Amino acid sequence: MWLLAFIQEHGGKAVEHAGKAAEHAAEAGKAAEHGAEHAHPWLVEQVYHLTGLNDHSLPPSLIFAIISFFLCIIILRAMVGRLSVDKPSYAQQMIEIVVLQVKGMIEQGIGSYGFKYMSYLLPLAFFILISNLMGLCPLFEPPTNSFSVTLPLGVMTFLYYMFMGFWQQGFGYLKHFMGGLDKGFLALIGVLIFVVEVFSNCLRPLTLGFRLMINLFADEKVAEGFGQMLSIVLPSVLMVLAAFVCFVQTFVFIQLAIVYLAETIPHHDHEEGHDHDHGHGDEAHAH
């Protein structure tokens, strides 16, 4: 009886201690999991250490967006003094590809009249491209995979083309939202179209930002998944495909911005620009 009582007493304590140990282990596991979820790249941790800030006051995406901004300035400034016609460097060739591609997209979508928008579209294209490509470099993450970065880009583009519309057409730009139905009985239908168009235009910043963010985010996750399986077999192929996606998503954003800017041009200037371009094309063909 004494032995049975001893076993029951000390055995119960052992079970109790084992239960508490299991609870502590579970809490430690949750803490480790929570820490892993909120782990940041080394570069971000250094910024937080130097500034005393955290991810609530300074999100990692904003840090990488600032880095991307300064990278654009440094790269373009460094290229200014190294431009060469005879022996262009690889960096110069890449920049020329972006410039010529944006110029060709503007010429095709708007005409030569749209070249005035190069001062906005080119810096925007370089920033988005550098931000996208940052995901291919160690210690970096693409800021464009965060809605907190892509949404301001969409809002900025929205404000720019709205400003250009009113600056070039005045309040007559509002007729664009009526689909040309602004006279007589058709004006009633035009008012309905106006409401729909205004609502549609207000959604454009969201769709611009969300499209860029979701594509970059999906590309990053797909690359991570395939990278674990093919990191030894096809690492270069994955890098090339990822870089291709970065370029494509940059030009998709710019193409949509050009489509929106084309709506802000006065109709007669739009036609003159295209006629002027066709005239040059016919002269070149004749020569």
C-alpha cells in the first residue's frame, strides 16, 4: 500500500511536470514560428538597428523603394559620362532598350504628340524595372511586390493623366467622360456614361497597383517553388525567366499609362500626330 501511494503521488507530479514542459515547448514553437514570419532581410534589420524604427513605422517595402530610387539615380548618373556610339556597354544597351521600347509604345499608342510624356514615363519605367529586378539580387526584395508601393505608383499615374487632361483641354476634358453624347436627348445617356466613367477612372489606381503587385508577388512565389526543385539543375534559366517577367510587367504598367494618357489629348492634336508620323513613314518608304 505504501509503495502504491508513493507511485501515485510522484507519478502524478511527473505527469504534471511533463504536461507543463509540453506547454512550454508549444509556446516556444509558436514564438519561433511568429519570429520566422516577421523575419526581415539582413539589410532591413540593419536599417532598423541604425534608425531605431520597426516594421510598423517603416515597412520593408518602403525601405527597398527608397533604395530603388537612389539606385536609379546612381545608375543613370554613372551612365551619362560613359555613353558611347561605337562601343556601348551592356548597361547602356539595356537602358537604350528601355528608352526605345517606351518611345515606340508612345509612338504607336499616341503618336509623336505623346513624346512630351517621356519625361514622366521614362523615370517611371526605370524605377519599376529596377524595383522588379531587385528581387533577383541577394539581400534585396522587390518593393513592387507590396501594395503599399504599387498603389502610390497607380495614384501618381492617375493624378498625372488627369492633370494633363484638364491642362490640355480645360473643362472640356469632362466631355470625354460622356462618350461624346453631350447634345440633345443623348445628353441624358451621356450623364449615365459620365457616372460610370468617373467611377471606372477612380478604380484605375487600384487596378494599376494591384496588377503590378500580384504579378510580381506570384512570380516571386513561383520562382521560390521551382528554385527549391531546380536550383541545382537550371539556376540560370530561372534567372532569365524571372528577369523576363520583370521587363514584361514594367512595360505592361507603362502601356496602360499610355492608354490612359491617350485619352487626355485633344482630338485634333491626336490626329495630327498620327498623320505626321504616317507622313514620315511614307517618305522613308519612298526613299
